[in-house]
Amino acid sequence: MTTQDRHSYEKTIYALASGRLPSAIAIVRVSGSKASAALESLCGRLPAPRAATLATLKTTDGNAIDESVVLWFPRPHSSTGEDVAEFQVHGGRAVISALFDALSRIDGLRPAEPGEFTRRAFENGKLDLTEAEGLDDLIHADTDQQRRQALRQLKGLLGDKAESWRKQIIGASALIEAGIDFSDEGDVPQELQAHALRKVAALKNEIDKALGASAQSERLREGLIVAIAGPPNAGKSTLLNRLARREVAIVSPHAGTTRDIIEVHLDLDGYPVTLLDTAGVRDTEDPVEQEGVRRAQQRARDADLVLWLVDASRASEKPISKRENHAPVWLVRNKLDLIQGPHASSEKHVPETSRFYISAENGEGIPELLAALMAYAQAYFGAGESALVSRERHRALLRESLDALARAERMSGQGDELIAEQLRIAAHALGRLTGRVDVEDLLDVIFREFCIGK
Ligand code: GDP
């Protein structure tokens, strides 16, 4: 930290903590050593700690700004660990701008950077890094299952686990180091080493298990990606609109109008599902359209599930084109309303698994398709229900730790120093997970993603 950084860090910060204006109530938070000065300046006195107090906020020249409920949290019993003042005012733009103007005139106060409140909480030991990430996830959770996962993390489930693993590794390491000290006493080091490595093996298992369900829980943050693909005019946009129950994609009778990808986020029984409408996959000379097609194919390749839509009224339509896709593909025959005759109707009554007959136009077959999607999401995410690992960052560090433990294990019978070094690497990776060690460079990356006022 440079002197200038330290100086700006020591400043008291303020920001709007509540949502978009205008609103019934808006909350402005102030954190830092000048929070009490802000309260005294605006309310004329310091309210009792932790008690909602009604006050008329006034500028220094005596003009009333608003009637407000104010709260005073002296450190360390506050969310950031610093002195915190909270102003609950009426959520009008002019109210907030007058309040901000008054705050900016107080010496030592400045507007907060994104994530700065949480960063201060972390630096004052109120949260570990995984909890701070959980807080961010909780704020951005759209569905019930996302909320549950974020709350588990905010409550420190992953952080506590990682910290306990780190301590156990340090314990095993201490045994080995003891062996190093006794190295001229024959069998003692061997026994100590074997004992330490038994601990390592048990830990390895635990970490491996935690990593097991990480793919699902990472997806739970982002949503399961379902691509709707198929030839032009099959009815992809129409289907997307129907599933989303609102007009999002352009529906047009001319081929190739969906030039780009349109995403719709669905909440299926608490599970987040992102539906992609891919551009009409077809050969085209138009460069704009070619780009749309390329991006569509790429996104569809990354999808967790593909709904391959075909026009059931066109007998010649090839079911699924050759595509290198690892995701399961469901064949969805659309425009069922256009098919007549006994053959078609008998066919539509024998739906096989992952084969659907629908009319995006009149809604026939849509409830069945949605039910199948919901079941798919449930089965997909169900496996990771109690998962702890929800970010790539977590997964990478746990893997780093695991790899070092595995290397230590393979060195059984070799020099204690070599094993101890691997255990140090393993413990260090876990320390970085919770932010106990070596994190300065990481902090900027993590907190930058936060909103101002958090
Ligand atoms: P996309 O190119 O695959 O996105 O296809 P669109 O959704 O733009 O649909 C192409 C045309 O097919 C439009 O005129 C739609 O109204 C029509 N269409 C879509 N679904 C159905 C359906 O279930 N039945 C009928 N009769 N027409 C449909």
C-alpha cells in the first residue's frame, strides 16, 4: 500500500446502499472515523448507539434536508468494523443529492468505490474472502436455489472448511518438521512421516469430495444454459417468446431475422435456466448474419442442453445436423398445429424421452416441454445441493492444494524437507481461498465486481 493509498483508505466513505431512485426510502451509509462527525454535523448530536432515532437533517447553514431515521454503530460492532452511520431518508433524487452535497463538505469524507464497504469489512476481519463473495452472490441471486447457495457461503461454510483443512495440513507439517529435528534418531522420523501422510490421505479425500460437485454449483450461479437451435423458420423465436411469456425475440415470417443471440433467464422451480435463441443456423453470404451464426454455434456448443427445433410440417427436414456438441440434444418438432392426418396424430401420442411435439404458436405440448426442462434442471443441480464450491477461483485453489497433497503422498519414504515443502504449498493455497495470506493483488479483482454502496 502506498502512502497515498493509505491516506485514501483512512478516509471516511459514504454511498447510497439502497436501490434505484426514486424510492420510498433510501439508505445512505457512512463508514470510517469521521462517521460520528457526519452525524453531529447533520443531526446536531450523536444518537444513542444501535437505536433508530428520528432526526431532522440540516446543512451547516441550517437548511433542513429531510426528516430521517438515523443509526449509529460505533466500531467494532458494525458491518465494516469501523464507525458506521446510517441515514434512512426519503428516496427522492434531490434529497440524496442534497445529503451527498452536505456529506462531501465534511472534512475527511469521500464517495465510496465499488465494493469498498465489504473490503473494509474483510480487512477488519468481519468476513473472510469466501464470505465476501457469498455476500455478492446473495445480492445477485435471482432464484431461490441461488439464494440458498449464496447464504451457505455467506455463513462461512466453505471458509470454515478451508480453514480447518489448512490447520490440519499445518498439523501434519509440524509432525514432519519434528521428524526433521529428530533426523539423527533412527526410526522416529519414519513413524512421524507415516503418521503425517495418513492424515494427508484423509484430507485429500475430503477436499476431493468437496470438488466433486463444483461444476453444478458454479452453474447454479450462472444458470443452466439451454440453447434453442435448428434451421431457420423452425419457430425458435416463437418458442422462446412463449417460454418466456413475453416478447423478447423478433418473430418474423422471413428466414434469418434472428441475427443475434437472445437470452432469456427463467426461474424453473428455484433453478436458474438461461435460454438462448441462436441465429437461424444456415449458410449465408451476409457478413453480419455470418457473425451471428458463428456466435450462435459457439454458444450452443457451450450449452448444457440443446433443444433442436424442426418444422414438423416439413417432411424433408433433417432431424439433427452434424454438430460437435457434447451436451444432450432434445428433438423438438414444432408446428404440430399444421400437421393433419392419422399418421401425425398417432405419432404425437407416442412421445419418446427427449422427443417433443409442440406448437409454439398455440401452446400445445409446451407444458410437457417445460416440465421436462424443470426435471432436467432439478436432476442436474440436485447432485450439487450441498456443494461448497461455487466459483472457479475456489476450484482452482482447492485443486492446487489437492495436487500438492498428492505430491507429498507420493514422496513417502523420501526426504522430510521435500514433503514439508509440498504441505506448505497445500496450506498456502487454502490460505489464499479465505484471504489469510498473500491477497493484496487478489482484493482488487474481487471487490471491483461489487456495486458501490456494498
Ligand atoms: P426461427 O427462425 O426459428 O426463429 O422461427 P420464427 O420463430 O421466426 O418463426 C418462423 C415462422 O413460423 C413465423 O411466421 C411463426 O409465426 C411461424 N411459427 C412458429 N411456430 C409455429 C407453430 O407452432 N405453428 C405455426 N403454424 N407456425 C409457427
